[in-house]
Amino acid sequence: MKLDWLVIRSQSLSFRLDRRVPPVLLCLGAIALVGMVINVGRGEYPIAPLDIVKTLLGLDTGNPDHNFVINVLRLPRTLVALMVGVAFAISGTIFQSLTRNPLADPSIIGINAGASLAAVTVIVLFPAAPIYTLPLSAFAGALLMAVLIYSLAWNNGSSPILLILIGVGLSAIAGAFTSLLITFGQIDDVSSALVWLAGSVYGRTWEQVFSFLPWLIIFVPLALTNSRHLNALNLGDDVAKGLGSRVEWQRGMLVLVGVALAGAGVATAGTIGFVGLIAPHLGRQLVGTNHQGLIPTAALLGGAIVILADLLGRTLFAPLELPCGVVTAAIGAPYFLYLLIRHRQK
């Protein structure tokens, strides 16, 4: 009899993985790594992959400019692209499961809109604020939006349909206030906010990498350790309660994790849309619906998607540069329509 599952247990954790998950993760990790090397090497100043590896290892390449181009200009933005993709993909996976809606995404149900409003408020009204205040303000905005959505949708329990409908409405309100801030802000601050709203990793430095890293260190493990509860919640509240889950507590914890990752991602790179929609769907096709394998798979897919979007944005119309959010929208919008049509035909 063929075994299709791997069971990994420790004293405090238990993971049940489809046997497809380890090889898929290895392949996706290799793809993401190759994508990072290509992204660092391509540009107006091309650098060979071997020279990139030598520079990262501290070896002499015979060209002193390599260290500046790689370690100062290109590597930080590539790492930010990877990290933001991971955050948006995990957040999208969580919200699609919680709402039991395959079309759900932090950018669709209002979470990103709340984070954007808070971040634009800081950029336009407090331009001298330290860099670390941006993720905090975006998280606060996303969390406030999530609390509003959750509270307004509450009726002796939280309804997945109401969560989506109320989220769309609040997203429109937050978007209106964001536009109002941009209309009356100073031109320099508004220009910065508009570039940021398009979703871009341009000009990202090690400061953004290290300010974003703690959010991943804290909330990605929380997403992984709570993934089995997503499996139960995805079956419906009654079934989840029958399996022993504390439904509202677990849903609240997972909402917090999804909000934190989406808010930190928006604060770091702006509103890069559709990553949280595409990555979970591709992940399900590769490893199935078990979230203990789906979450890490979607995370690597999300990182690879944003890296590829940044690479295409920098090279397609060089020397002009497109924000990676524009590229993901160009890819994600048709995919969203495809999913919508397929969903309606079922």
C-alpha cells in the first residue's frame, strides 16, 4: 500500500505533510534562489552569477564596483521582494481559508486598504517619522480594519460572507480617505506616497530588510503552527467545534497573523496586489489543500512571484522601470477573472 503522507511529530508540534511537499519545496526554493541571483545580476550594470557568488562570499572579483552594486543597490531590494512575497502569500492563504472563498485576498477584503491609509497618513503628514514607524502604523491600520470588519460581521459568530462584503465596503471608504490625503498633501510627500502605493521595492535598503525581518520571524512560525486549525476551520464552524477547535479564538489568532503579515508587507513595499490571490491557488495545484504543506509552498511561490515581477519591471522597458505592483496587477487581474469565471461555472 502506497503511503501518501509524512507525519512529523515532536513533543509540542505535529505536522502531517503530503509526500509531494518536500520535493516541491526544494524545487521552489531553488527557483527562488536562482531568481534572486538573476535579479541581482541583471540591470544596466550586468554582473555574472559567479561574480555575484564571489562577492557574497567576500572573495575578490577584480572589480571593486561589484560590492557596492550588489550589497548596497540590488541585494536589499531582492531580499525585500522575497520577504514581501512570502508575507502576502501566507496572508492570502489564511484569509482564503477563513472566509472559505477562493477569491479572497488581503487587497480585496480591505486589509491592505487599512494598512495603506495608515501608512500614507505617516508619509504625507509625518514625513520626518523614523522608518520603523511605517510598519507599526500599517499594522495598526490593518488591525483596526480587521477589528471593524470582524465586529460588523459578528452575529452570534462571524460569517465568512459578511466578512467579505463588509471588507469590500470598508476598503472603499479607506481608499477615499487615502485619496483625500494625497489630494491635499505636499507635492514631494504626495509623489513619494504615489510611488509607494503602486507597489515597488525600488530603493529599498538594508534598513527596510531589518525592520521587516522581525515581523516574519514572529508571524510566519505562528502561521505554520496554527495551520492545522485552518484545516479544521475550512470544514465549517460546526465541524471545527466537533474536532475540538476553539473556533472564535483560533479565527481571531489567524486573523491577527494574516493582518500582521499583510500590514508589514504593505508598509515595506506598498500595495503589491494579487500575490495573496495567485500563490495559494498555485500551491493547491502543487501540494493539495492541507495547510500544513500549503502555507510554506504558497510562501515560496509568493516570494518567487514578486522577485520575477521586480525583474520584469526592471528589464522589460529599460532604462524605464515599472513598479513590481504594476507587473503583478497585469498578471493577476486576468487570473482573477479566470478564477471568477471558473467559480461561477461550478
